[in-house]
Amino acid sequence: MGTPEERAAGIHIGSVEGAFAIGDGNEVTYYEAGGPVRDRAEEELLSAVRRLREDLTRLSGDDRTAALDAELAATEAEITSTGGAGPGRLARLRTALADAGAGIGVLASGAVVAESVRALLGG
């Protein structure tokens, strides 16, 4: 509380973490800074990439599925570190999906990743 003289001198704030408001009619919005902000399409791609990587562990792999898993891992890392996958990364992922072709054709998660990539690349 302080002395009457201190209270009369005004408000002093040493340090603040989080969100606060002083006065009437204020609205506070607090965003935790925990990483890059991703849009909905990137979130959907990230989720689909993770599902496909998990599903790939159930297949008997070959060089093409190993290459696809490497591209999926790189895509996941890029999205989580920067907030999105760049056009070059998406193009490499699309090529890896095509190369793995029939091997992942039985996985619904493969189709979801392919559709997400197609949407982000615009066709």
C-alpha cells in the first residue's frame, strides 16, 4: 500500500509479466509468445504430416518411403520453427509423395498430405 505520500505520487510498476489493464473500459488480449504463428492451412498440413509419419511406421519401407519420411520430417521441422513450409519445401514434399506413390496409396493420411500440399501450392 505504501505511505500517503507514496500513494499521492502516482502508480509505480516495477515489472510486469502477462496481461493487465488499469482504468475503466479496458480490454486485454494476451498472446503467449511460444513460437511462430501458423495459419489454418499450415496447421492442417502439420497435423497431416505427423499422421502420415506415424502411418509410415506400419508399412514395410523401401528407399522411396524412407525419402518421403525424410521430407516429412524436414517439413514438420520447417513448419514448427518458422510457422510455415516454403514453396521449395512443399515442391520437394510433393515430389516425394509422387515417388512413394503406390506404397502410400493405401494410407488415407497420404491423401490428406497430398491435398494440403496441393492447396498450399495453389493447384
